[in-house]
Amino acid sequence: MTIAIIGNQSLMPRAFRLGLNQWSQSDGRAGSPTWAGAANAAIVPADEDFGSCLEILKIQTVTSIRYMRRTPINPGSYLRISARVKAIAGNLPQVRIAAFAGNAAGENVAGVTQVGPAVALPGYGQVVEVSAIVGSGRREGVDMPWGRNAAFGHFGLDLTGDNNGSIRIESVVIEDVTAAFVPGMLDWVDVRDFGAVGNGVADDRAAFLAADQAAAGRGVLVPEGSYFIGSDLSIASPIRFTGTLRMPRAARLALTRSFDFPSYASAFGDETEGLKRALQALLGFTDHAVLDLCGRVVHLAEPITIAGAVPGMTSFANRRVIANGQISITPGPAWDTATVTSVATYNPNQSLTLSGVGNVANIEIGSRVAGNGVGREVYVRDKNLAQGTLTLSNPLYGGAGTRSYTFHRYRYAFDFAEMEQLSRFNFDDIEFLLEGNASGVMLAKTGTMNCFRDCYFTRPKDRGITSIGSACQGMLVDRCEFLSNEMGDLAQNRSTIALNVNNNDTKIRHSRFIRFAHFAVMNGGGHMIEGNHWFQGDNAQNGVRFGGLILTQTNVQATVTGNYIDNCSIEWTNEHDAAPDFLGDEYSFGGLTITGNTFLASNTTLGFNWLVVKPYGSGHFIHGLAVMGNVFKSLVNKITRIDRVDTTFADLNYQRMRNIQFQGNMFNGVNTYVANPVDISHSQATAANRWLITVDKALPFNGWVRNVQSVVATSAITNSANTRVSEMPWVQTQLAANQRQIALNWNAAVRGSVSLRARMDNPD
């Protein structure tokens, strides 16, 4: 802008007394007739009010006087044009300031106001000042807003009304009054000064860009009004909104110096729309990495979906963060679950496909699948309308067949299900205040290393974090809290789940999960579950308890370390297996390490167990399980034992057990001590060649006695003559119908005491 260097003295027109050849009788452009030599115009040298002045006899309908030199007017500047006039004789006309608005090419700027308000002269000899203000912006008090296309003006006045009146004009004065319209000009640049209209219809994008360029490090001000921006807009200056923006959904707004949620909420006058637009910018511009909510509560009236926020965005893999605020759900129908029931056919040879799906068009991607033969947390990952098929997140265990399925589509505060891939997306220090109205976050179809850190999921309606594909690969959940919406319900009546996983290598650490149906349903392997507390009890006496952590892959390579596991089980299944029977060319249950945890139960039934293995098919066994250094404690009521095989579908093959370590655990309020290997003491009071020793429920999962590692005499072994016998016995295992009896065989009948170390497995 050149406001500072123009100055009022430079703006002043040439005085009338110096000649009228610079004063036009029309629009002021070169070549127009001047007032020099006009018969109805004369210079009065000494008027009592004006001194030297111009006297004109009005003889035309509109008598115009325009200064012919160009007076510059720049975007952001405001000029006041004024003149003192009086009637001398004849009829009394009206007087108005008038001008010619010229663009850089010297042409008239069409469509802008080029006359000021008319003033009627009240009588002869009475001095009247007429004035008008011209400028680029539509501001209060601006009579002639010219926009940013005007480069100069030919200023003067018009005499209108009755003819045959003599009028004296003292002078035409042009003053720079920009400071009156833009106080604090060094700090803020107003978009109206660069032609922004703010009527919600005219495209104000060019004005915003011009204001941004002129700001040169200062701020840009968007005053009251509705400003339509027709395409992508990037503002490099700090910006403050009083008015609001309207933009096409595909157009993106990048506020590079004001990239935070409050700025976007102000820009669009709506918190949901503001968050959508901020997310669009976060994923759409390389110089936005962290969307700071600035501690604000964001009230969402509807889910934030990719189609609704970032149309056309299908893949993103750079680190992006939403941080520091609260997402609060405004109740309404936008959060209602959609439920569709349809018949479909499943073929285990195409384990992730449902075919022949009726009503497929109405089944949404991201729907949870329920029905006979469907394991927990199976979702619709994709669909093909032409072929009538659905792609699933996990296989179904129920085998081939045509069945009826129900599809539940929950609504999430952030829903990325439409994206093919999203990686390295982070939520930091966010509270999802869901209050039973919505679920938390649905991940994209694929991706890696998405992260939730220091977040709170408060009362999700159905789910906290949902994976419908492999975007949970390497997911981090650190220092978060998940509070159920069903905390007052009995455990058996709950349906909400904090999170699910379909892929490998997640890290769930130092987090808290309170009173869900399940804390996590996890397929895949390589998981590290460390330092968490999950609690699923209720206030019932002798209450039933269910799985907290559900592992649905047989060979998990997972560690569960240093957790507080409260009133729920670790349940290990293979429910996400299209062929759940053990086929011989696959791994069975193995690779699980459970160490250093505190297991607690209270007011539960005698039959509750903390470790449950549930094979969904026959022939399975355990080949790699370490349960070491844990504390198992039952309060109020005792329980029978810590472990169990759920034989709803099948039992384990105890003949093939291998490499199971149950050692160094502590038991309180548990009737049966469980260990492998287990130490057994036996005293034989009556001499016999064959000692039968029953291992009664001491081995994990009531396993068979398959090996005896050692036999140590703890007293003298003597025969019937009370003579000491030094020979060693030979050992038989897997005796009796339950395969849990040992025989020590001696050459002669002997008696005494021994300690044995027995195993349910082969150690390697």
C-alpha cells in the first residue's frame, strides 16, 4: 500500500483560480471538454465567504465538474472529497460529490457507486459543505466503495435539479482519511479494504489474497459478513475472524500462521464444520503437522468422516497430530446406529468374502457383522455392488453355508473407514467425551503406526477404537483411559468394547479400561500389553465374569506383562479362523508370555478362572506358554483354580502339549495350586512293588502327566524287613482314565517318602 507516502497535500486538486483547463465538464478523462472559456463559468476573485472561487450558472440537467488529473486510490485506502458551495441567484439546485472510477487500463470500473449523497441548497448566501468518502472497502460511512480494481479517480461534484441557478464553489478538497477507517493500521489489514464484499455470493478470494500479500507480517482482519471463497485459499499471515467463510466442500483453507482449531471454528462459525475444515487442511498441506485444539471443547453435531471433510482423500502416510482438547458429542439422529439384516453365503476357501449378499447397497463399510459362525469384532472392510460381495476384516469360523447376518454400523466421532490407507496419525491429549452418544475412532482400511497417547475415551456408546482392516498394524495406545458407558450394568449385560485389533505388533501400555464387555479383542500377533489396568467387575454378589483380553490367533507371539487384571479373564481362542480344526500344517496355541501381572477377583463364583483357552475346532494343543511371576488373588469368595479349557466347541489334545511354563506364581484365595512342572510329595506307608500316585488337578488346564523329571527320596526307602533299599524305581506316566496318575515301580516291595517333579508336556 502507498497510503503513507501519498499525503493530503499530494491529493489536493489544482485551485480554480489557477485556470479551469484541468477541470472537465464531463467525466474528467483526457479529451473531455473543460470549463476553460465556458460562457456560464467565471472566476470570482474575492467572495466574502470563499475568497477566490468558481461561479457557474447551471443550464444542464446534470452539470459536472471533474478534476482531470488522476487521483490514485489504492487497496486499503480511503479518501474524503468535499466542497463548500452556496447559491447566489435563481433556482436552488442539489449538489453531490461525484467521480469517475478508473482501473489500471484507464477504463471505467463498472458496477460501483460513483456519486455521493445529494444535498439541497437551503437558500441564497448560505454556505453548505457537501462531502463523500470513497475507498476500496464496503465500510460503514463509505459512500462509494470501489473494490480493489479501482486504481484512480477523477473527483469533483455534480449540480442536479432545476436549471438557471448561479452557484459559487470555493474549492474541491481531497483528504486521506484511511486512519479513521483502519485504526491500528500497523497491526491489522482488513479484507474489505481490498474489495471483499462479504455478501455470501461474490467470490472474495482475490481480496483475501491481496490483503494477505499487503499485510507483510501484520494480521488480516475478516470483519462481519459472509465471505464466499470459491476455491483453495492459503493465508500466510495471522488472521482474525469476526465474519465467516463459505467454501465449496472440495476447496481447502490453509491458515499457515493461524493453524489451530479456534481459528477454523471462527472462520466457519460452526465447530463441526471448523473441525472438518481443519482436518482437511491437516491432510492437505505439507506445512501443517499438528492441529492444536488449544484446550477447546469441540462440540460435534455429526461424525467427522473423510468424505465429509476431505473429499477424494484415499491415502495418507505422513505424521499428523490432533492434540490438546476435548471432543464433545451433541446428541442427535446423526449418531444413530444403522442396522441391516441380509442373507449371504460364506465359503472358507475365500475366507474374507461374503458373496450373494442381499441388500448389499444398504450395508455400510465399517459395519460390524453378527450371526451364527461369526467371531467377535468382524467388520465389513469393503463391498462390491456389482458382484454383491462384502470383504471382511477377519474370517468366520462357522464353515460354509448360506446364513442370515446382521450388520451394525456404529457412528464414530472420527470415522476414517472410507480411506484405503492412513498411517502415522496421532491423537495426543484428547478427551473423547462421548457420553453414550457416539463411539470414538474408526481407523482406515489399512495403515501402520497410528497412535493414541494421553487420551480419554469417556463412555463410548458402542466402541472406543475400531479397526476394520489392518490400520491397527503397530498401533500405539499409551497412557489412555477408557471408561465404559455400561459401568452400572452387570458384567453379563455389557456389549461395549474398548478396542479391537486385526493385525500385528500393537503396543497397549500404561492405560486403564473400566467395565467394558471386553477390554480388547485382538487378532494378529507380536502384541505388547504392558502396565495396564483393566477392570470388569460389578456390584453383584457371586457375579459372573468374562474375558477382558480376548486373543483370537493361536500363535500370538505376545507378551502380557506388569498389568493389573481385575475381575476378568485372558481368553485365548481361534474364532477368527475359517478352518478352526487343527490341520497339521499350522501352528496351534503358542507364543504367549504372561509375566509379573496382578490378577484380582472379588465377589465372583467358585468357577471363575483368569486364564481360559477356548479352541473353536478339534485337535489343538498348547506349544509355548509361560505364566510366571504373577499374583492371583480372590477376595471375599475363593475360586477353584486359575485356569480352564472352555470346551464349548472342542477340547485340547493333551497328548501334544509342549513347552508350558507355570512357575513362581503366587496364589491367594485359590483352592488349587497350579504349576508346570509341579512338585508332588508322596508317602507310601505300606510296602509295595508299585506305588500309584495321583496328580490331582495340579497341572495347568488339568493336563495329563506326561513326564516325570525327577524322583527324590525324602526318607529312607525300606523293605518289609526295614532294610534300606538304594535302587531307583522306574516311572510310568499317563495312567488311569484321566491320564493323571504316576506309577513308581520297584524290584521289591518298599515303603517311604518321595518328592517328584512332574510335567504335563514335553519341555521342548
